[in-house]
Amino acid sequence: MRRLIIWTVILFVVLGGVLTGHRSTAQEDGPYLLMIVYDRELSPRGGYGGYNLYLQDPLTGKTWPLSIEQFRRYLQEGNIYYDPQLDLYKWIGMAGPSSLVGGLYVEIISNEYTSEVGYESLMQASPDWNWVVYWIYHHVYAVNLDEGIPRDLFVAHGLTQFDEFFGVAFSPDGETIYVHAQDAAGNDGLYRLRLDGSDTPGVQPIAQTNLMPMMWLEGTDSFVGAQHESGEGYTVVSLVRADGDMRTVLTHHFYDNDPDEVRFVGWVPQTQTLVWSAYSSFPSGGSGMSLFGFRLPFDFAWGILGWWPLGMTADREWLILYSWDQLARIRTDGSLFEVVTDIADGSWNRAIYSPDGDSVAVWSFDDGDYILYLVDMESGKVIERDFGQADVGFGLANWTPDGKWLLYGAGNRAIITDVHGNVVREYINDEQSHYFLTWVTLDELP
């Protein structure tokens, strides 16, 4: 159900149709904000195969083919805004990368560079987009994307992995990964392996543990990892240094034996604070989501009960929250919490916020009517746009990087509006439909 919701949020918007129109004189000078859209090929064996990418001008509708190699270059060079440490909802019990947009990037690129990465594999890309690491048939492989040659990182050392989920931590120099594995005798260990496979056979673990690395914390000498003990009903979160020295910072007992109860939300390097959420029982009775901030060396900094995270702003100053019928925000250092507005029937799991945190868009389905709420996070002002009975399908897609435009779907249409709900452009679906992927900023048009 979780995957269905997330894929619906990100991928439902269908773009297509032939648009007429020209850029005004004021719009002729760059930089240019374009959309990247895609369609999928049908596989001869059934289902979907590879991806076809296109650039699309949001103002004129003109499209240009886009190679997946160029898409990867855009990610590397910063033309596409993406911060892996803000790729929210990194569920500790979830296999592979986050199912949000970063996970789709990994899938598109992996499918292009190696045929071995597929439905049964679990993938993770390096922050610099030079490598893809993937698990398949109990071994972990690395592919340098400039070479396209998979290397089995386990076979020379007699290692295997039978974990319930998959994760690695990439070192800051981009040359090694930290990964959990079992040796031939079945002993658990934390291993540091070179991505090029050049380690001497028989490499030894740097720690005896079944901890799964999750992500390196930017600006530190450590990564965060988790030990998920489903049989015992708890998860342990630890901070691990490059030499394997570790410190336990949280032990969470499951409320309902569900590993998804603990999620990484984001890392704030300027205050050295890691934010995560956990579903648990409250001292006053009942249960719900709790949010915590821990500051290195992982002393408790702040906590708040009964709120779910929507996400962290691009500057990592604010965390956007919701709780049943309310929308709120808290500074990531815990210094200020404020309720912004009440929306009784908001479908919060389909809400998205602009990168600067100034606006939040929320879909609602009320008595058969589809309603879009646009919330100004500073004033709390709410703008409603009622689509009536039209099948908009909760097709909320994405804000532009500057937070000025919002792209969403409405029936067979895709619409771009400003923050006040005014339509900037409307697309009509035709036989050449595309799915929206992301925005890209270029100095000149193709």
C-alpha cells in the first residue's frame, strides 16, 4: 500500500498533447527551467522494460529526446536538485533505496547500465552518481557507470547476505562501501569493501555485528546504521565510525512488531542533528508518531509527540509536520514549533511542500469532490481549488525548485499553477503521453 501511495503521488501526472505557443521576449534568455518526462517500453516477456526520457518546455510544450547518460550528468552537475540525505522516509525495514523520487532515479539509471539489475534486485546509487551497488541472489555487486561492468564484491571473500532489507553507506571519497554480510561460517560482520573489487581475498570485518549501514552523515567521520531484530521486536540505531567503532543511540521497541515504525527523516549538518521518527506508545496513553532530534555526539536535543513528518526544507532549517487535521512546522534545532493551519479533510499522505518550505499543497477527497489546498506556511492562508467530480486521481507531482510553480494532474489533464492557484499552463493528454519525472535547469535550450 505504501508503494502504491508513493508511486501515485509522483507518477500519476500524465503529460502530453501538442502545445502551441512561444516564449515571450522576456523568457528567451536563460537559465531555462524545463521538465524531464518519460515513457516506458513494453518488455517482450511482459511488463515494462527500459525508460525513454525527454526534455519538455513547460511554456511551449516542445520536447527533445534525452539520453539517460545525459540525465545522469545533470544529476552529477547539479542541474537537477536532489539531496540524498533529504530523500525522506528511509524506512529501516524497507528493501533498497527510498521509494520516493531518488529511488526512481536509481531505477532508471540502473536499468540502462546493467541488465542484471531488475525486479529481484535491490539498488542504491552513490551520492556522486558514479556507482550503483545492488543486491541479487545473496551477493552484492558494484557497477561503475562509466564502465558498465558489474563486479561481485562478495565472491572473493566467501561472503553472503540474507537480510530482510538492504542498505550500504558510501564513504565520502567515493571509493568504498560499508556493508553487512555473513562469512562462510554464518558469522555476522560489518565489512569495508572497495567498489572496484581490488581488496585482497579474505577481507576481515571491521566489527562483529548484524548492523545494516544506512547513510554517511555529511560533514562527519561516521555513518548511521540500524539493527532490525524482528524476532525480538525492536530496532537499534547506532552511529559508526570509519574504523567500526560504534555507539548505540536509540533502542526502539515496536508498537505493533512493525519495522517501518522507525524512519530516518534527515541530517542537519549545520547543527549536527539527525532527525528521525518512531511510532510508539505515549506516556499518557494511546499511540502515534513521535519525532526526535539527536545532536552529535548524539545527545537528545528535542522531541515532539503525535506528529508525522512531511519533510525537511532544502536549507534544512524547518521540518514540515502534520497531525490529523493540522499542519505545523518545527525548526530542526527544536527552538520553535508552530501550528500553521487546520485542514480537517486533508489527505496528508499525498501532501508535498515546496523546497523552500513556503508552501504546501494538499489533496482532499470530500463527498466525491476533489479539492486542492494551497497553504502559505508563513501566514497560514489557505487557497482551495475544487475540481468537483473530475477524476484528478490525487495526481500531485512536484513543485519547481524555486517554489513558484506546482505541477499536478486533473483527469486527462496536467496543469501548472502558481502558488495562488492561477493556471500557468494546461496540458491535454493524447496518445504520446509522458509521466513527469523532475525539473532541470539549463543555461540554454537544447
